[in-house]
Amino acid sequence: MLTLSTRSKEAIKTALAMTIAYGIALQMGWDKPYWAGIAVAVISLATVGQSLNKGAMRMLGTLVTTVVALIFIALFAQDRWLFMLFLSAYVGFCTYMMGGAKDQYFWHVCGFVCVVICMSAGPNSIKAFQTALLRAQETGLGILVYSLVSILIWPISSRANFEAAACKLSSTQKQLYRSYLDLMSGQGNAGEAQALRAQELQEQTRFAQLLDAAEMDTYEVWEVRQQWRRYRSQAAELAETMERWRESFAEVKALDLSRLLPNLGLFGAELVERLAQIGRMLSNQAPERQPAVMDLALDTVEVGALSHFNKAALAVTRSRLEHLERLTRSLFERLSDIKGFGQAITEADTAPVPRVGFVPDPDRIGGGVRVILSIWLVYLALIYVNGMPGGAGFVSMAVPFMMALATMPQASVSMLFVPAAVSLLFGALVHIFVMPQLSSFIGLGLLIFGVTFAICYLFAAPRQVLGRIFGLAMFVSLASISNEQTYSFLAAANSALMFALLFLILAITAYVPFSSRPERAFLRLLSRFFRSCEYLVSTMRWDPLRPVTPLARWRKAFHAREVSTLPRKLGAWAPHIDRKALHSTSPQQVQAVVTSLQGLTNRIMGLLEEPGTPQAQFLVKELQADVRAWRVRAQETFQRLSEDPAAGDREAFRSKLDGILYQLEERIKAALDKAPEGKLRVQDGENFYRLLGAYRGVSEALVNYAGSTDLIDWALWHEERF
């Protein structure tokens, strides 16, 4: 008996859905049946849930933007400049929203479908309504046909993949926690821990994607979707807290933690066991034990003999471990509720987060500006260049590519040239030499099935999904299948010329509003990162009487988001840096810079959290001048780095910052010695030590960054290249 591979089954399902969608559209006499084919192409994913989720986003986006397109045509039918102004602004807004963390595909559809309807209809309101209705019909047809085929023929549920991803994420987090425990005791392997951290980040992304898919095709997951979403956010918080805990190891490596924290061994073993039981529940097995009540005790006698900065470092590490204890207990209880092994848990009340309004992202704004400029270039060429290839269809064809590239600025335009050329050549050959030989839908259907199967089979790997969608979309566009079929070499030639002009426009706008050269983008983001760090440090003032204005709160929120997101953006640009041109810079050196910046981000964000804890006013008054000296020095350092990322000198940083911190420690000793009886509570002291630990952490992170830049030839990065 012949056994088909999963690769063959998925290709057959997509090919069958494509053929059926074309057959129905042609039988109904609908114009532009390739719209149904494109819908099939873009939603054909690995599992039913992923396909249904993407299909729902495409259908919802089509319906929403249909209304928007009709409004534009109704308002500006007699004024083409206002019409294009509002249309391009709307597409720019959709491009900005595409850069967010949620519903990227929905906003992509909202942008380019609006252009398709507006450009196809022109100022004719009746034709606009018919075009919008036809687009919705054929998109719905493609989604419905593929959904039914994927459900009825060899259905692949997302549940198994989702549960496997959840188990793998939990197992990796347990290994990462054990690795960090070993590192804290001085016995671990830093390289192994870093590899586990990178693996854990990838598994978090996959887990989130499969959760969205499993909600669509698995009722059991849909029923408890809110609990699963909360579990996902807590798992991400666990990873972030472990990373902050790891960054405190440098400050406590000289301390005997087993004496300072007598039950540290039992504490660590308890958290490992909790993570093991979480993995057991994810495998649908009942937990063998419940979490034990665990408190990380302090040996007050041993702690009393420490210096003030060592007390601060110990307080920070202990705080991170206690946070991990709370998170693992909450994850255990939540998963027990999801799997039915325990009682339902109630959500704890949380303090409301202050609202600061809209906080823009400069990179997403730049992407929107780039798309708006590209649309205007195409539109002006359409008006002022006679015989523009494709006519209004050129605008409709160009916008989806413009939006996709604007949200992926790291992708070079030249990288798309070969796939586009191959797809154009293949589609043109089929259109000119094969299709004229067909006389019935049987032959046409076999052609559609065969070509679709071949493309899906050859581009079956997950990393090739864009190539598969691109190839299918090009085939159905160039084939131009309709009931009144015409064949023309000029049609293929016009399509080739349209893509040549599109690549020219994309190459021009790649440098607007910012250069797309990876090394220039890297330097620009570095400068923004340090400017934001400078501003955030400037807000660290002990002045309870100074009112916080809404503008100041908004600016702080803006720069805090810049600091928290820029290291990830830098990491996305790093692999694209030209190694041949910058031969003296290795990928490991660039990655070391990104890693040091992520550490600095965590330290800065931790420092921002500390002023929220109550401090003893006596200590605040005594140490205000010394803390200000550290803040001014840190501001000066960040200001220099924002102008020149290579301005840092590791030994100079360490000498200056250590000198200030040593002086601060001596002042603390003097202040504590003369503190009046009853002026200091235990909690006040611990809060102050944590604040001092945060200052020291930022200083250490600055020194680490300066060390990571020593071997990079930054002058070469600034040279012009052609």
C-alpha cells in the first residue's frame, strides 16, 4: 500500500483547494477568479488551526477595508489629489499597525485590499461597490474551500504540535534554571546557558503561534483560552526574571551564598521540582506532589558582616529568587486548573497601570512614511507617464510588496529579484505555450492542480513559506484565468516591466527616511538607545515635591519603550551586516555588543522600578548629593556614547564609576553610624540596598558594553560604500 508523506498530502490538499476554488468561480461567471486562488495560496499553512486563523484575519480585513474603500470613493471621487492623499495616509497607518505584536496580517490585508478596490473601481461608485462585493465573495470562497478541504482530507490539528511546544518550552526553562543555578555557584558553563537562552526564546515564539492556531481548531484549548494566554504571559515573565537573576551573578560571585542563605539548596531543588511537575502536567499526567511553602531565609549574623554594596547585591539576588518562587507557584496552580488537576484559581488584584496615551515607534513610523512615498511615486508615474505598464493595476500590485518590505527593513530588495524573475518566467511560459492548448476545464484543472502541487511540494519547508506564497500568487496573476480567456505575449512582457519598475522604486525608497544599510541602521539604533538611556537616568531624582506632568510621563514611557525594544531590533539587524565589507568585525563581536546592550536594558529597567519602593527619608537626605554625582556621571557617559558608540573605554569607565561607588559606600557607612535610634526600619534598609544594587548593576553593564566594543573597528562602519 502506497503511503504518502506529509509533504505530499499538504501539497495535494492545496492543489485540490486551488482547483475547486477556480472551478466554482468560473462556473459562477465571476470576474477575476484568481482572487479566490490567491486566498487559497496565502492561507495554506501546516495545520488546520493556523490556516483558519489566517483565513479569519484575511476575511475580516477584507470586510473592514471594503467599507473604508467605499467611503474614500464616495468622499473624494471628484478630487484625485485628496483621494490619493487620504488613501496613502490610510495605507501608511496600516503599515504602522503591521509593525505591532498582534494582528499583523489583518492590517496587511486592510492596507492592500483598500488599494485594490479603489484602483479597480476608479471614481465609479457603482463599479466600486461591485468590485468590493466581488473581492469579498472570492476571498470568502477561497477561504471556505481551503478550510473544508483541510478539515475533511487528512486534517492536521494544531493540538498535538501545541502540546509538544508547551512541553518543550517547559523542559528548556527547567534546564535553563538548573544551568543558572550552577552558574551562580561558579560551576556552570556560560556558553551552554547562552545557547539554552536562545533556544528558549525561539520556543516561546513558537508556543505563542501554536496557541493562536490551537484556539481555532481545538475546542478543549478554546474553552480555557484565557487561562492559556495568562500561562503564556507568565512563562515569558519567568524567562525575563531568570535573565535578570543571571545578570546579578557578577555582584555575588565573591559571596558565600550557602552561608548567607542557609536553605538555598532546598530552595533551588524545590523550584526544579516544581518545573518538573509542570512538565508532567503538560504531558497530561497528574502531579506527584504539590508545591511546598518555601521562604529564602537570611543568616542575619553573616549578612551583618557584609559591606553595604554586598548587602545590596545579596538583596537584589534574593529578590529575584523570591520572584521566581512566586512565578513557579503561580504557573503550577494555573496549569493545574487548565488540566483539571486542581481547584480554579482567582486572579489577584493588581494596581492599575498609569495610562500615558499613544507612544509612537520611530521605526514603524519610518516604515509608514516609506510606503506613502512609494505609493506617491507610483501614482505620479501613472498620471504623468503615458502607457504606464499595468495602468492602475500597477498600484494594486505594488502596495502589498511595499508594505511587507517596510515592516522587514532588514530584507534587501535584491533578495527578492531571483524569486520574482523565476516566478515571472514560469508563469509566462505556462500562459503563452501551455494554456492555449487547453480546450476544457478538465485540462485547465489538471494544469492548476499540477502547477500548485509542484510549487507546494518544492517549497514545503516552514522557512520557504514566503517563497511558496509568492510563487503561487505570481502563477495565478500571470495565468489570468477567466471564462473569456485571452493569450498575449504583451501581457507577460507588461508584467515583467511592472516588476522591474517596482524594484526600481523599492530601491529608491529603501533609503527614505533612513538608510537601509545594515551597519548604518545599527549605528543609528545604538545612538537612539543611549539617548534614551540618558533621558531615563535624568529622571532618577529624589524630589517627591516635584510634580510629574503628563508630558514628562509620556516622554518617560517613550524612552522606556525605546530602551526595552532597541536591543531586539539591533539583534535583527546584526545577521545582515556585510561581513565582506566589514572584514575586521566578526558575527560573534556584533552579537557580544547586542548581548551587553540587553543586559544594560535589564539594568536600566530595574533601576526605574526601584524608586517606587519606600526609602528612609533620613538616608535620602544624607546621600542625595552622592547619588546625584553618580547620576550626572552616568548621564555624561550615555551622552558621549550616543554621539560615538566607540567612545567607551572599559578601564576608564570602571575607574570613574567604581570611584563614585566607593565614595558612596563610605558615605553610607557614615550615614548609618549616625542614624538616630528608630529612624531606620528593616524594610527601609533592604529597599535602599536594592536601590544601590540597581546603581551598581547599571555601572557594571556599562563596563561590560565598553569591553564588548574594544575589538570592533567602528571607523570602517562610517565609511561610504557604493
